[in-house]
Amino acid sequence: MAGITLEYVARDTLRELQAMGAALADPSPLQRDIGELLLIIHQRRFRAQVSPDGTAWQALRPGYQKRKRKNKDKILTLDGNLRGLLRYQVNGDELLFGSDRPYAAIHHFGGKIERQASTSTVYFRQGKDGAIGRQFVRRDKSNFAQDVKVGPYTINMPARPWLGTSAEDDEQILQRVLRYVGQFAG
């Protein structure tokens, strides 16, 4: 090279690479940050009632929606446990995210729930004329009870994917990773 000399000193670059390597040797702060972001992402998803790809969850059947005790307008929400009990856990170099609720998987993937035959007690209100009402009532409001046999039946649960990330979510996670690694670069 005629008349120009370029000298590269790798000491600063090497120091930055070592700092980034040390940061990635213990990724738990980054994993906790991503875990918190996943909680936010999934809370937003429950409010919008959509799957990770943006598809609306299948609507509730009208009969179920009518007899649902509360949150009649919310899919996958009766008491809010599925949404409210999402957790993340950092184990070494892995981040676990999800729910320990036994019904979480059937709501996500769908499937069949086989119910066995059973006997149950139903409660009614009996009028002064001896006529028994046609509607079930709570036990404490009842003055007439009857045992009934319920045959076996199958519940077909539609898939309503709620767990996972979208391309937009993945981009947010990538930005967190880049910001984390970048803070160790000079």
C-alpha cells in the first residue's frame, strides 16, 4: 500500500467482547427481563382475545355464554386464573413460561373431554300449591331436592391458542437482547 499504513489495536475490541461474553455467561437478568415482557405480551393478548398470529379466538357457544356466571363477554376467562396465573421461571440458561393450570393445554390445543356417568342432586323451589318450579335454584334457596343420573358425555373443546409469540413479539424480544448485549459494548 503506497504511503498509507493502518494499524489496528484489538485491545479495546477484545475487552468489549470479553465483557459481552461475561454478560452472556449469566443471562439470568436478560431472561427475567424477557419473562416480564412475555407477561405483558400475554396480558395484552387476553384483552384482545386473539392467538399469537392475531386470529380471533373462537367465540363462546351461545348456550354456554348465557349460563356463564361472570365475564360473559370474555373468552378463556371465568375467574381470570388462566390469565392471572401466568408465570416465568429462570433455570440456569433456560427461561420457562406458561401456566401450571391443568386446563391450560386443552384451551390452547383443543380436544375432547370425556365425562363419566354420574349422579347429582338438583335443587328446585316448590310452591305452596305443591307445584315444583321448572328452574334449578341454589341449594340455600331450595325447598325441594332430587337426585338425577347424568349419562356419559363428551365435551368438544375448540383450540384457542393463547400461548406463544408473534413476529412483532419476537422483534420486541430481539430488541431487548440487543439492548442488553449493547450495554456491555463500549
